[in-house]
Amino acid sequence: MTISTMDAPGIHSDGPSASGFPGYGEGAPLDLPGLTPDQATSMLARWRDGTFDAFAETLASVNNCAHPIRLTGSSETYDLASGDLVGTYASANAPLGVLFRPCGNRRAEVCPACSRTYARDTFAMINAGLVGGKTIPATVADNPLLFATFTAPSFGPVHTHFKNGSRCHPRNRDRGARCEHGRPISCMARHAEDDSIVGAPFCSECHDTDSAIIWQWHAPELWRRLTIELRRAVARALGVTESALKKHAAVQFAKVAEYQARGLVHFHALIRLDGPDGPGSPAPLDGHALAGLVKHAAGAVTYTAPPVDHDDVARLLRWGKQLDVRVVRDGHRTDDPDSPLVPEQVAGYLAKYATKDANSIRSAESQRPHLAAMNARCHSLAMRAMKHYGIKNGARKADAKKSDPVNPYDLLGKWAHMLGFRGHFSTKSRRYSISLGRLRRARARYAEIRAAAEHNEQARATLLDLGELEAWLLADEETTLVIGNWTFDGIGWPSPGDETLALAAAARAREYDQWRAQTNNTNR
């Protein structure tokens, strides 16, 4: 079944550039292969009952979201300065009689459209801290900036894919050697990246999976201690006390977490040094001096993890030896050693990983048995801790004593689906750049202006000062107050055909974004 993109939901002309997009026009329909009878029937029903245009308008308003939130009710908007009522809205007046709002999920596996919005926001946030813009001064581009990758330690040899085609673990000596459990300790294969064995331990009994999970559980604490130690290192380098550092310099960062094939995360981080007057003020150290301090701090950070139960031991946790710290403006990309590392590429690299999480890992568990085994091991450790500490999900058991220690692994079972990682996948320091909340608020304000202009010819003819517009969109203060009375009506589209069209339109919109980016790069 095919649908013309001239009428497809979410595919709209953005001016002259859209006319050159190969996926736009009567000759480039949306392809919908493998439709189920229910999907096809519900799609045809939209045309028969005359609601397709209303559905298309609704889908465009939620930016092709796959699982929108449905609300019923009404709201009133008041001007904060005068107290006057400036607008009203009721879901009964919506095209489909219900208010649809994007789900906002950042995971690409859950909602491709909303995850792209999240990635664009993350890119804008990170890029502003690199080159300025979005309330951040352009002089920030002159401050020392590092791109660092912090990894987990080794908990035993695992099968590995090498981009240069090297063998997994050749071990030139004693190729026939085996571990105490009778399994080979070498591998002469050249594994493909999607090989299910990549990341799997050579021997599941030799591999310290428990320690790997405990490290992952406490990885957020290691990161917190790293930021503290780095600030202390900068203070020592400047010859000042830690409490007086803010009068001389400020360390800012943005980081994302990425899962490796072995199931453990590593952190990609941008680390910037500012002067005492905020982003863009001259820094007292250069990038190479800052890189040395980051390496020292990473090596100095440790954390003693408490045992799971009586049969367990305390573990001294630290970062892995594979630490990569590069000065952005003098370094090279981690994925292509021959290509210069530029700020925009770093921002795009981090934004891409901000939309990924354990969903991609969980979807591969059936193909990668070692990940499913790690998931099961998380539940096992959580049960052991519950029996030992007498606490489950924050509530003490009936026979627990008040003197019993707090269970540090209380929620490990809850985060087993994340293989024990409980931290945020995308974080930043307070003054690195603009917040995601302000970017979302700016988008909502822009949508209000655009909607008003569509229904007001005079507003469409009014010339806008772009500088003033940006300042208003990104302003912290609110000028209106919205009072609403809403009732949750459900999640998702009313029919399976609607969701199918949403996913197809999101895929075509993604193709258009990629085409536009490639066209812009070619025309530069």
C-alpha cells in the first residue's frame, strides 16, 4: 500500500528546498509494506469517514509522535501583568475532539520522532556550550575544552570486534591453552560488529560478572567523585583553596552514557574551563594543562562498594585504564583518527548517544545471551541484598529491626532491565549552557506564535526582529499563566493504522532532515 507524500501526515513543504527532496511529491509515495488487515482497514476508514485531514493535522501538531498522550478538558490563559484573560482552549475544538500531546520519550526505540526532537535539543544545548549562542556568549569558543571518554575496568576477557580487522584475542603463545574450567583463553576469529558473541566473556565462570554489575550500579557515584576531584585538582594547580576556586575558575561539563557490547556503560564528556565570570570569561589554564588534571583526577578517584551480603566482599571501584582525553581544538575524532575534531561533530556525536539506552541492549538480549545472563544476575544480587539487609523497595520487612543497615542495593532489581545502571544518560553542569527546559519552553512559545499567525493575516504581515524574537523565546520569565482542567484519556493513537502512518511519516521526515543536512553541507 502506498500513500502520496503530498497528503502524507507530517510531510510538509518548507519552501523551495523541499521541492528538491526526492521523497516529496506525487511520484514519491509513502511505502507501507507488510500491513496487517487491521492496519489497512483502519487507514481506509479514515478516508471513508472523512477524518483523514483532521488526523493529518493532529499528527503534524505532535510532530509524528508514535505514542501521543490523549487529554480531554480545557484551559484559560491570563496575562500576568494585567490579569486579563487572553485566550481559551478546549479539547472539544481539536480536530479529532481530543487534545493530543507528544509523548516526549527520548528513546529512539520507543518513539523515533520524539527522540529526534530530544536529540536536536541536546545538540543545541551541547553546541551552545561549545561555540556560543542560546544566551551563551560566543567567547566561550576560546575557552579550554576537552573531549574525554571514561570506561569501565576489565572484569575478564570478552570477545571483541576491531574496526581495523584484527583478530579477537590471538595470544601468540599457547594458543591451545584453556582456563581452569576447560574453555579456550584465545580467539583467532575476526568478529563482525553485529556478531552475537561480541562482548560475551570467554568463560562465564571466570568472568567477574558480579563485580561488573556492582561497578555499573555505583558508576554515577564515581562520576560525582570525579567532578569533585577535578575541581580540587584545578584549585591545587592555581594555588588556591577549593572554597576559593569560584573566584578564579569554574569547571563545566556535559556528558552522555553509552552502552558497550559487554553491557557496561562508558561516559563521553565535554569538559570546559571558564574564568570566574561565567561562560566565555578567560580561563587561567590552557587545554593541555586541563587534560593533565583530568587524567590525574580519573586515576585518583575510587569508591569502596559495600558487600551484597555475608558471602560477599567489599570492592574498591575505579575507572578503567582505557581513558581517552583529547583537546577538542587540537585533537582528533575518536571514530576517525584522520578527520579533524570540530565542535559541531562532537555535539552531534553526544546528541546521537543521548537517545540510546538499554532498550537497544534489551532488544539484543535474545541475540546476545551474555546480556540476558547479566540481567538475570542483577535480579539475583538484588534478592541476596534484600535477604541480608531486610529491606525491599524502601520498606522494611515486618521482621526487620530498626538497627538494620540501609540496603545500598535496594532498587537493583528495579534497574535490572538497565543492567544495573541507574544514572541519567545525558547530564550537564548548571552553567555549561542553556537548559533543556528553556529550549522546550522556547519551542512551545514559537508554536503559539506560529499558530496565531496562521489565523491572523495582520500577524503574518508583521516584520519580526529575529534578535528580539530569540531573546523572548529563551527568556526565563513567564508573561502568561495557563490554568487548565485536564483529564487523562489514554496513550497512543485510536487505531493501529494511525500509528503505522505516524511511524512512516516520522521515517520520511528523518530522511528529509538528513537530505537537507547533506544539501546544506554540499552548498557550503
